[in-house]
Amino acid sequence: MPEKRDYYEVLGLQKNASEEDIKKAFRRLAKEYHPDVNQDNPGAEARFKEINEANDVLSDSQKRQRYDRYGHAGIDPSYGGGGFGGFGGFGGFSGGDGIDISDIFDSIFGGGMGGSRASQATGPRRGSDIAISLDISFMEACKGITHEIEINRAETCDNCNGNGAMPGTSPKTCSECGGQGKIRIQQRTILGSMSTTQTCSRCHGKGKTIETPCTTCNGAGRIQKRKKVSVGVPAGIDDGQTLSVRGEGNVGTNGGGKGDLNVRISVRKDPLFERRGFDIHCEIPVTYTQAALGAEIDVPTIDGNVKLTVPEGTQPDTVLRLKGKGVKRLQRDGRGDQLVKVSLEVPRNLSKQQKEYVKQLEGMFTEKNFDKRVKFSDRVKRFGEDLRKNFN
């Protein structure tokens, strides 16, 4: 058996890595080496499997504990042929070649180390999930849309109907293990006679052998196919959320069901709108006259333009609310609001005549027209009085 790399090395981690470190490393590497995005890289699939195997062990606290103590032999009974040394001082206690370590613990402690790999291999196994990303526009996220996407996934081989044998033939019950996928061995130890199991080397734990493999799938029972899948994106979906399309993942083995298709949504930014929760924010420029006298202006929304009343004397950066013009709430009735921030635009490039009119208008104003300026002048006056009183 080829030498396996250290699982921490596979994920690029130190041995003291936290659970969150393991999750982040796995997600990053799985995305980088996923076969669907590396079709031109023949080594990507093997690397992806190695990453999955490392994550399966290190993300499970019990498996990780055994791995940290005993290495690959602690979690893979078929790995290597060496003894199970260093076991708490039981001198002379060593496993035979390929002995299932978890069964030894089960014999001593009455279970608790997990089920047999072989029994899992012979039973139905659900297919793995497929993860992809889908890029949509801001309006598509608000309104909802159905996207048809193409994916590569494992399908049941049409030539052999998934049993891996050429048509006209069928898999045979393994003569070595009698279809159990494992072989039980009696071993004498310091504790007495112990019964241990190991994966059947003839059928590799499947319980069946194929004498004439299917030429289409090479006996695997599954082949990769390009498939079109319709994904219904609901109105109100947000950036970074994931949709799960049940039963559209890889087909299982031994009659197991299909996995799911997990679609991570990425929403493109919009030039007009910004989403915050279920509310939509936008900024609308208004003129000096509209802000001073009040006006009715057209405001864009995801439903089209609507009329919005700007009250007389509206100040810069005032936020006006359009009820129910936001994003639909997922799995609930109702929508958020649209919040419109008023941006006052001061006129530029005035002509000589226009400047004269502005000066004339300015001269007509009194303090009652400028509440903020009056309050600011009062604060400046008090500040000056305090300065003279305390520092002169």
C-alpha cells in the first residue's frame, strides 16, 4: 500500500489546529481541487479525495484523537502491516497484519469505537453532494428567477444498470468472505483468545466480486455525465446564502440514494440600490429649490418608478421611507422598506445674472429661515465667552 501523507500536511495545518481552522482549510482546498472545476487537471480528483479523507478524520473528534495517538493505523485497519505498539504497557500485545483496531477496542471495552468499515461498504450508501456557485443580478435576487445550469455528476451506468458487470453477467458473492465484506480472525493475546476482523482482501469489503467488469464504467457501476438542472431561486435570496436542490447530486452506491446539489448564491452589486437585511437603500439628488419649497419627485424602485413627496425645508441627508418597497421576506409574508436619502445638489457654473439673483435672495432671508445656523452661532458665542472667562 502506498505511503499516505500526514493529514495535517494535506490540509496545510499544524497539529494544534482548531476545529474552525480545519473547516476553513477544507473549504478552501475542496473548492480549489473540485473535479468539476478542474476537468483539465487529471490529478485534481485524487487530490480532492485526499482532502476529503483528511477532513473526514480531523473533523471527527474521536477519529482525530486516535489519529493523533496512533497515526494512520489508528483509523485505517488496512493501512500498513506493523504492530499496534505502545498500548498502555500491555507487553507483547500487537495486531496482526490488517487487523481492525476498532474491533480490538470493541472486544476489550464493549464497543463505542464505531461500526465496521466493511459492513458500511456492503450496504447502501447515499451519493455525495455537489457544491457550485451561481452568480445572479440584484434584481434577480429581489424578484426570483429559475436558472438552468450544467453540472458534472455521477450517474448510474446505463450499460450495466449500476452493478458493474457486463450485460449477461452479474456480480458473484465473494467466496472469501461469503458476502460479508470482512473476515473474522481468532488471535491469542495476553488477555486470551480474541476475535478480530479485517477487510476482505478479495472483494475489498464489497462482499461481491466481478469477473467480467462492464467496459463502460470499468466495473464502478457509475459514470460521469453532464446534466442540466433547473434551479429555482426564490425572491428575497441574499448574497452568500445556499440553496439545496434535493436529489440532484451524485448517485449513491449499492442502491443508495442521490446526494444533493448545493448552490451558493453570489449577488452582483447594483448601481442604484444597496440591500441591508430586507430594506433597500438608495440616494436621490434634489435641487436647492426642491428641498426649500418641497416637491414631488420620481424615485426608482424594484417595482418601477414611484412618486415621492419631498417636504418643504428638507435638509441634506434626510432619509425618507417608502413602506413595503423593499425585498420580499424569505418564507414569510411581507416586504422590507425602501429608504431614500436626500442628497442636496448645489448649482454650479452660475452666470453673472444668476449670481445676482442668488445674492438678492440671500438678502431676503432672516434668522428664522436658518435654524441650524442660529443654533451654531449661539454655541460659538458661548464658547467665546467661556474662553475669555476662564483663560484671560
